[in-house]
Amino acid sequence: MSKNVLVIGSGGREHAIALRLSQSPSIGKLFCLPGNPGTKKICVNVELSQLDYQKILEFCNKEKIDLVVIGPEQPLVEGLSDFLREYQINVFGPSKSAAQIESSKSFAKKIMEKADVPTAKYKEFLKTEFDEAIDYLKSSSYPIVIKADGLAAGKGVVICESFETAKETLESVFTKNIFGNAGDKIVVEEFLIGEEASVFAITDGKDFITLPPAQDHKRIGDNDTGKNTGGMGSYAPTPLINQALLNEIENKIISPVLNQMNRENIPFIGCLYAGLIITSEGPKVIEFNCRFGDPETQVVLPLLKGDFLELLYSASVGNLNKDCVQYNGRAAVCVVAASEGYPDSYQKGFEILGLDNIPSDIIVYHAGTTEINNKIYTNGGRVLGVTSVIEQNDILLAKQKAYEAISKIYFEGIYYRTDISNRISKYLNLHKE
């Protein structure tokens, strides 16, 4: 029986989710709210505010929506899933309480402590505890990591190489409010050394499956230099995580966290995103997110065969069907085309040229775009996610095809990293005896 689905969000992640849902055999009507010029080609965009819960509810009832998939963290953290569930609408996405795993670093740390999950040692400080925080930083070894406790659009993390840098960062967060209310509390963590990876667990609150592991590239510049961003590119599957390591991550990280949240009567239903670092002592958690990652979703979802809609729907109704998707043996590389100046200030409104020249085997996910008179213009910091998906697990070939494609696209101030997926060379022989 076909199902009508509403995807909430407007970015590249939501374009990727909508595209994969559109390929499911059980899809009926597919809507995206508010969507973007990319989602417009595969579903009906709905011009409503993500903040207008009543209008969203009315729309769901009118269109007989069987499943709502919430893409971004903000609506989850603000309780949209709770509101819709009150009216018996199935939602893929955690409750407001469970979304604290992302909206509060200290909440996540306490869950991990109770569940005995490996993570960095930490200490938390309120804005009113400036002097205590300074004393702690004086006695700390460096580098050290300072994180805003709340949501800061992926930019609330500062790695401090010295006490002087840490003190300046503390003043910026507590006195100058560079992270707004998100920085009213901070978490100071030990600096972990290792290689980072992302693992998505799809869960009904009790059972779960993990999707092919990916690797994100957070820094703005080549060779991981410059400021943190929302993500400048990604690839999957990463050979950094083989099956044995994935089993360890499932048993020592994902499962204990889900069990602990159940014990606290806040079951997590949706996508639990584990941001991991593979250290010499094994995998440790850097952070959890309460939704699919961006731009990792853009490379992970094309690696699934089977009914993606059935997977999300079965999780939302509390009866996860673990057998409805499998890894299809492919590889994918996504390169983000950004606006000059991102992640700081940048200009919008430049026409995007060359989209008609892209080969049919390349997916161009729209993120920060807008359509005016049948032309596409820039409308955000991260503009497009140019993604190659190839039939065999060959990241190097996928990378070559992604860069060939992005070279055909132009807008004023276009910027992208040239080294997405380069780290793979050091992982290829990692797990061989």
C-alpha cells in the first residue's frame, strides 16, 4: 500500500532524503516543506513555515500524510515531532526530550557517562562560573576543546592550542556572546587524537540498524585548514571503519546509549548520528546529533538498495524492519560548492550556470539556492552538493567524476575544496594484517 510522505526542511540533506524516498516502491504523494528548487523536481514543495505547527498539522490531515520526516535539528529540538504525534501522525525524528542528545552537550555527556560509552573527559561551566573556568583552563594540558553547550549551527567548537587562546575563547563565548544563548554553558573537553567518521543508526527506540559509514570534511580549507563549517564534502563508505570496527561501535556506543535513554524514559526514535573519532584506544564519541548529517546523507543514501521509506516508516511506528535496506556495493563522493566568504559573511543572488551540462549519473543536491523566472540563483553559504555515485566501491574514481562535474558549474565567488576523500589513501591498508 502506498504512503504519502512530508519531508520537513530546505537543504541538501532534505533534497537527498526526498530523492531516496521518491525511489521507494511504496511511495504515494511526496511533499517537501518548504523544499528548494532541487526538491521541486521530485516532489511538491509546500510554502509553509516550519514554525507554524498548526498549519503543518492541517496540511498533514488534508493530504492524508502517513509519515513526516523531519530533516533539520531545530524543529526537532523545538518539539515539532511531539506536537504531531499528539495528533496520531507518524514522525521519523526524536522527541524534544530525546533531541537533547544534540541540543545539550552536557546532557549527551551525562548519558554517555551513565552508559559507560567511550568519550573525551570533560568539565562543564556556566556563564556565571568564568573564574572557575579560567582556573580549570590554567591547570589543563593543551590542546583542549571548548564547546558551546547548545546548538550553534555546527560552528560551536573551538580547538585551543594554548591557555591564552582558551582564555580568549572563553571571553568571546561568555562576555561577547559569539554563540548567543547556546554559549550560556560550555563543555571543556580533552583533545582526542585520531581519525573522524560518521555513523547513522536508524532506530525505533529499541532496535536499530547502522548505514554505511561516511567521512565528513568540516574545515573550510584544503588539508583541513581554516574555520569549521557545516561540512564541505563527504564520501562513503569509508574504509576507516571495517565490519569488525562497526560491530564494536554498535555494541559499545549505539546500543548502550539507546538503552540508557530508554531507562530514562526518553526513547530515541529516528536517526541517531554518532560523530566518532577512531583513537589508538578504539572508537570514541565526539558528539551525537539527533538527525541525518549534512553532507553525509548525500553520499550514504545512494548506497542503499531496498525500500528506504519502509525503513523510516517502520522505525516511526515502533517496529523496525531491519531487512528492508542493504548496502548496494557502490561508492559516492560529494563536493560542496560554497559562496565566497562562507562560513563568515557572503553575498547571495548570483545566477548558477552550467547545471544543464551535468552528466545524468551525477546528482546535484540543492542546498542554498532559489529559483526566479526559471533561473537558479545562490541563496546560502553552502549552495550545491555535487555528488558522484558509481556502481563499484572505488572512491578514487568517484572523486574524479565529482570534480569533473563540479568544474562545469559556475557562479560568482564559487568556492570548493579540492581534496574531498583524499584521506582514503591512508585507510585502504589500515585493517590488513
